[in-house]
Amino acid sequence: TAPGQLFEMEEIQVAGNTIRAWKHAPATFRALLETSRFHGEQTFVVYEDDRLTFEEHFRLAATLANRLVDDYGIRKGDRVAIAMRNYPEWIVAFSATLAAGAVAVPLNAWWTRPELEYGLSDSGAKLLIADGERAERLSGCELPTIVARADDANWAKVIGEVSPGVTLPDVEVGPDDPATIFYTSGTTGRSKGALGSHRNLGQAPMTVAYALMSSVALAGKDPAEAAAVRRVTLLTVPLFHTTGCFAVLMPTFFTGGQLALMYKWDPKRALELIEREKITTMSGVPTNAWQLLSHPDFGKHDISSLTAISYGGAPAPPKLLERITELLPNRTPGNGYGMTETTALAVYNSGRNYVAKPESIGLPAAVIDIKVCDPQGTEVPVGEVGELCIRGPIVIMGYWNRPDATAETFVNGWLHTGDLARLDDEGFVYIVDRAKDMVIRGGENVYCAEVEAAMFEHPAIDDAAVIGIPDDELGEQVGAVVRLKPGASASAEELQSFLTDRIAKFKVPVRIWFRETELPRNPGGKILKTHLRRETLGL
Ligand code: ATP
Ligand code: MG
């Protein structure tokens, strides 16, 4: 395919709906894996002192895939759970599972034993591939388990000899076959298993690659020149969420770039790695970028290799862009919106668009259709708030084992995101809040994100979250939980009067709780409101 034709699109039928898709995207993971061999001896993954080339990765994955089939009886469609930190073995386990035709089920490595057990039983996993720490956490678990990063070298024993001529096991897999079950973040309730197809997995890296290319152009740089520099990406988020796996790992794999892994996010270590590995691209959640720029060692490392910094998965404060422009001039900043149900990013804002509209998440990706609807499903006029709905080849098949939730969320090929948004007259999307993160006070909607943004302007506030307090008369009242900066002080009255100057009276929290401990957040940095409500209100 000539480079100009790489991003050709075509119309396809998925579950009875006609959608646009990338014509030359890999049809299945196996196609992607085979293609990756073109990058042969180039380094693919770096972790501490371990380095894995594309060819080494292929051979390890193919060997493990054969073991899964021959020694563990894994068949097409079986679920294989992966419970590990960001080790290279995570990537090998993921690739091997898919190459064997099975469904990979990445579990949240931060989960406690009961949560991990929920993931294993909910997915009906037949095999677990874990790191030593997760295996220990699940000790006594009856599921057959392969353990990496453990004293007994179980991983190496299972893999055994790796032959240079190894081939993939013989399994027929098509684009409509299930490939992955990723659990949603659990911000609004219990995590749901998002069932993704091989098509989703092949279309996602193309969507990201196209977004990267257009971001370079929007930043006023020459895409051809930028493409000539091999991308070295720092992964700052867990692989077990879709941002890490589909928005960072898979595009790296697809484009032949290099990925530097971190066991856990640490801004100081990130600065060292950017210098050591000559990182060109950093991708993660907004908090990562913010903490990197605010670190006391920020000026002490040579980070001139860094040309792009992007984030997504959570609202990015417009101040972040200001900081990037100030501290990292001439870099390409980007904000991507996506959710577990859209595999990778679906809407993004970058370059001059982002500078012009820092509060927007930007425009839909090339293969994505969007609409903003009222609760009846009718499109609302431009400028009005409604639920953001998304259609395209990266929208997942549905929720695993949850026909009711699937029917509610996926309607005629449209994903109902649960996010409230509005469009401007140029089609830019603005996320207002989550439908579930709204306090309805006497019929008046109060968007928690808006109140929180106003609270963050107060100099004494370190962290804040707004929650609804049940109220007999109004249905709900606005409440807030606040953590002050060390040594700072402020009374509830003071904060309330500060807010009264900024937002309408009915939005000002009537009760403010102060806490010393950190607010409950998930690994992606999102506040877990359900936990917070339970802890604060006993609900
Ligand atoms: P659950 O669905 O289990 O309650 P969750 O929705 O937090 O949890 P994810 O799929 O990890 O799980 O997150 C997707 C959500 O993250 C989106 O619905 C949106 O609310 C938010 N989000 C993602 N990207 C952005 C962004 N760039 N700006 C603002 N919000 C974002
Ligand atoms: Mg969600």
C-alpha cells in the first residue's frame, strides 16, 4: 500500500449497521503480530535493563501461544486472565493469548483479592497468567496459573525452549471474533467487562496513528519529517486499562516504535527515563503531565528529545495546556477522549485547535460519528447539553455477560457514553460532566465538575470532590469533601463565600467535610465517587 493510501476508509457492516472503517487496518491480532516482524531487530519494549526486540517478542509470544494450546488446553474463545504490573511479560502474555485465538482478560493489578476473584469468575477465566505479587495475593486459587517474576522461574519453565522457526498455532480467527475483556474503571459503580473484537483491536491503532499524524500537522510541523524520527514512547499508565493497551501499546506495536515501561508512575523516574531513553512521546492521564511539569527536578534533566505530550481518560484542566506551552514550548500537546467502550481515543484536540479551544476535547476521529442527544434519543440543537453518543469501528461489541446493560448502552450501533456534552458551531465537543456525576437539586442540575473546578481555584485546597446529599425536600443537596494543603487552613464558611462569588448560589455546597487522608482514587487518578459517598455519608 502506498503511504497516501494507508489511511483510506471504506464502509462496512457491523451487526446490521453501516459504519466507516480503516480499509487497511489489520483484520485480526494475528495479522498485526505477523506484520510486527518487519521491524525485526528493532527494540520494541524496554523495562529497566531488559530489552525486547520485535522478533524476540514474536518468538516468545508464539512459543507461549503454542504452550497455551498444547499444555493448557486453551481453545478459541476461552478466557485467559492476566494480572500483572507493567512488565514485558504482560505484553507477551497478551499477545500469546490472542495469537492462540483466546480472549485476553487484563485484570486491574491494584485490585484486592476479592476484586481479582470477581474478575476471574465474572469472565469465567480458564487460566491465569500473573506476576509473583498477584499470584501471592490469590494464593490457594484453584485456577491453573502461570507465574512470571517469581523466585521459582515458573514463567521460563513454562515457555521452555524458544525456536527461531516457531510459528503461530493453527487457529481460525476473524474480525468479528471476541479478542479482549477490559474492565471499566468502576468510577460509577462496579466495573463492567467490555468485550472487544479483533476488528476493534485492529482499527484502534490506525485511529491513534492518524490522530498522531494530524496532531503533528496541527502543531505546524511537517508530518513526513516527524515520521522519519522513530517514536520512543513512555508509558505512564497501566496496561490493564485501554488507554495503556490500545492508545499507547498497540499503536507503538503497529508503527514499529519503542515503548519504555515503568513499574509504577513516578515523575522523577519519568524525567530520568526521558533523558536515558531519549523519549519522544509521553502519553498518559492529565495528572502524569501535570506532575512531571511540577516536579522540583524538572529543569535538571535533558528532555529535549520530547516532542509530543498527550493525555486523556480524564478531564484535563485548561491550565495544563498553559503550563505545557510555557515550560515545553514547540511541543505537540494533545488531549484525547475515549473510554473502555471505545477501545482507544474517539475524539481528540491537538495543536492549534487545542490552543484555540483548550476547554474542548476537540473533534471526532476520522472514522467516528457523534451525536448529542436528550434522554429520548433525539439530537439536541448546537450549544445545548445532552448525552454524547458515539458510533464507529472501535466501539466494542457490548458488555460481557450483561445483556441488560448492553441493550441500554448500545442502541442501533450507537454507544451512549453517559457523558454530558455540548457542541459548538464548528463541531468541537465539550464535556460538561458525567450523567451520573450530577447532583439534581430540586430539579436543577448541578454539574459536580463545574463546582469542583471553582473549588480548585481556592489556594488552600489540595483536592476536592462534590457529591449529592439525599434531601427530603429537594431530592438532593450539594455537598463537598475537601482536603487542604499541608499547613493551610480554611473554614467551611470561608470556602462557601469564596464560591458564592464564582458560581450560582444553588450550586454552592451546603455542607463541606474536611478530611486529612487522600480522596479515594483509582489507578487512573479518578475519584471514586461511590466510595466517597459511602465513606462520607454511609450510603
Ligand atoms: P465506569 O464506566 O466503570 O463507571 P469509567 O467510565 O471511569 O468507569 P473508563 O472507561 O476508564 O471508566 O473512563 C471513561 C470516562 O472517562 C469517560 O466516560 C469520560 O467521563 C472520562 N474521560 C475520558 N477521557 C476524557 C477526556 N479527555 N476529558 C474528559 N473526560 C474524559
Ligand atoms: Mg464509564
